[in-house]
Amino acid sequence: MKTQDYIDRESRYLAYNYHPLPVVLNRAEGCWVWDVDGNKYLDFLSAYSAMSAGHLNKRIQKALTDQLGQLGVPSRAFHTDKLGAFAEKLCLLTGMDKMCPMNTGAEAVETAIKAARRWGYRHKNIPENKAKIIVSSGNFHGRTTMIVGFSSDDLYKQDFGPFDGGFESVPYGDIEALKQAITPETCAYLTEPMQGESGIVMPPKGWLKQVQDICKDNNVLLILDEVQTGPGRTGKDFAFQHEIDSPDGLILGKALGGGVYPVSAFLANAEVMDVFEPGSHGSTFGGNPIACAIGSEALDILKDEKLTQRSAELGAYLKAELSKIDSPYIKDIRGAGLWVGIDIDPDKISARLLCEQLKEKGLLCKETHETIVRLAPPLTITKEELEWALGHIRDVLE
Ligand SMILES: *Cc1c(COP(=O)(O)O)cnc(C)c1O
């Protein structure tokens, strides 16, 4: 079969909820992927940061196959030898008290919303069914009907309603608006510490610290969605560590799964997590031994291979080199660690067209919102590979 045959078959049988670049992959190793014609590409998307440790990382592979020889998915009806160890490791790394394992990012966000509302009723005495959660404009927290209901993007929510309320949106990075929005019925502020899908949007410096102070003063939980910014991506283990000690709730996913399996978690302080009792929440696959073996290994790799430090150093280099590019298309370059957004002037060229041209050079990136090219290579990338990529990015942009 030819490239176009694979694409045509997908078009025939799949929901059209994605618009992939016209490349058909069938193999990967490290930072590289191959298409069915044998062409080789450097992966600069890393599965939206889910693949931080490199494709088919040997240690992840071993953790997975070892576990497959031991125990698969016994459900949470029984204890296993892996779950406690993974939870302990994750709590120690994040500084949070307890975790609740899920699979996808959206499920972990839903878990956070349930916990925040219950905490509001049981610890803040908010009247029944009145709890409000404040969110940020431009947010992305996943695709469930509840989550898209508080999105500010029509693309995500149009004609998926009715949405039942319980959320209020404030402009991202706006301290005054947050202060104004808080009422006695507010149980939590849920936000990304840096926005991913919105186009690698950085809040003003000092914002998160101020947010934490306001939340503390008003007895409002600060819940951070670090599904994308999580382990290592922004040059700290977690993005919140650029400004604060710890939030009240923390949502992780993507890279926790080592690039091979969905692993997510909601973490919180004990008072928040203890609102759950048996039967109140759960997941058939969440916290299964395979997920735990992979998640544990992903965290060990982060530490052993100093991925966070690599992200900080190589990310600073990437940003510095990008800012030297003299291009009529670039409006802005922003980001943290190996997580950079190039803001493209839509009057001159579309981000999609740039991504297609980069693909021709052997570099896979994906546009977000038509005007932003996101660069998020695996954190295992070498300086040589980065330089190779920069050469092509320079060529295309200049
Ligand atoms: C990707 C993402 C999610 C959703 O994760 P899924 O695994 O796709 O459900 C939630 N929050 C943020 C910040 C994300 O980037």
C-alpha cells in the first residue's frame, strides 16, 4: 500500500475529529520516527508531550514486558504489589499527600472536580449543589462533556450542550479578575500553570504566587492541571515549582505513561483526597500493575537521565537560537524548557503550511490554533539533534 492508500482508508472509516499531517508512520526509535516509505523524521511533537522519555525507551519497554509476565489488570477489587510503590514515588516527587490513579488526563481532571466540589460541601459548608469552580479563559483540560462545557473555545464545545454550570471563567493571568470572581460558594480555582493547547501561553511572572496567596486568603483550593507541563517539560519537575511550594491539588497524565500507555493521576493534600470513600469514585483500569510499572519507570528515568535539567538547558538554547532567526513570519517566541511556541503572523502564512514544509525537511511539528507552531521534542534529545532541527527551522522560516 502507498501513503495515500493508508490515508484514504482512514478517511473512509474514521471519525473526522483529527486532521493529521499527510505522513503514515510505522516505526520509531528515540527521537526519530519512520514512515511507510522509509523516510525518517525527527519528532518535535512528542505526542503532545506524552513521549518525553523518547520513543520505545528501552527501560519503559522492559518495565512493560516484565510486568506482562507477572500480572495484568486485576482491578482495584484487590491490592497489588505495584500500586502503593507507584503512589509513594509520585507523592514524594510532587510533595503531595495522596494520589488517585486514573488513565487519561480528562479522567484525572474529572476526579479533581469531584474532589473539589465535595471538599466545598464538607469542609467549607457550601450549600448543596451551589459549589462553583473558577477556571481560566483559553483553558484546555480535556474532552468530556463536563470539561468542554467550561472551555472558552467554540471549536471544543459547540452543539455539545446543554452544560449544567458550576463553572466561571476569568481571563488567564488576570489576578484582579480572579479576586473579583471569588464568592463564598467558590470551592476551587482550576488552571494550567502555563497553557499548552492554547498555544504555549505564559502567565505574567509572579502570577501563580499571587494566585496561591489569594486562594489561601479565601479558603479556595488551588488545583493545577499539569497534564502537559508535568514531569520535566518546562525545565522544572513541575511547572508550579517555578513559583510556589505546592498546590492543593495536582493533575498529571501524558508523560507519566512513558509514551506507551495511558497513565494519569489526581494528587492532593489529605483533607481533599479524604473526601472519597469506597464506592464514591473509581476506574476499572486506573492504577493497574502495568500502568504502575510504567509510571514508576517513567519517574525513575526522569531522575536518572536528568531529563528536567536537560529540558532547562537545551530549552534555553533552543529559545535563544530561535530568537536569532530573522523571519517575516515570526510574531513571538515563548515557552519554558523544551516547550516552545512560535507565534506566526497569519496575514503572511499559516502555521499548518509551515508544519507541512518542516515535514518535507524531516521534522514533525504540529500547529495549534492555526497561528502557533509548537516545538516539544523528547526530553532525551541530544544537542546535535537539536542543532540539526534548528538548521531546518531556520531554512523554512527565513
Ligand atoms: C492533554 C491534556 C489533557 C487531557 O488529557 P487526555 O489524556 O487527552 O484526556 C488535560 N489537560 C491538559 C493541560 C492537557 O494538555
